[in-house]
Amino acid sequence: MNTIAKLTELKKLMMSMENALGLNDLSKVERDVYCAACELTDESGRVRTMDMLEHTFVLNVSRPTFFRALKSLLKKGLLSNNGVEGRGWYYVKVTTANAND
């Protein structure tokens, strides 16, 4: 199997996993921001905006686009902020399918 064929199979697998997790309704930027947040979440379930902005998945995303995606993820309930820690801290809601792993 050549490299492109392997990449194609990997992409199909990733799309299938995103669908299973209910992430297929998110835009590419929203998925990238959400995945970055999931990876960077600390032991208390929090993630900082500044850390997400420096993550590999969103390095090429403009700040306004990043913050629009962040706002959208808040609206969709995948991220939340309770205001206790102040600005710049978010809690990641782990999808039901992901919580079983």
C-alpha cells in the first residue's frame, strides 16, 4: 500500500471516529480547537486559552477565527466557563463515547 493510500485509510478512520463521537457537526476549526482543548486539559478538567492558542492544531488559525470557534463550542456546550477562575479558563465536556475509553 502506497503512502497516499495509507493516508486515505487513516483519514476515513478519523472521520468515522469523529462521527461516532458526534463531532461531525463541528467545523474543521471547531474540531481542531476542541481536540486541542481535550489534549491540554489538566487533572481538574480545565484548559487555558493561551495554551490552546499555542497548540499545533490551531497554530495556523487566526485569533478572530479561534475565538469565534471557542464561542461556538461554548454555545454548543462542549466547553464551559464558570467564571470562578476568571477569564481564560475553560472546562472541557467529554463526549459520552469518549468518556468510556
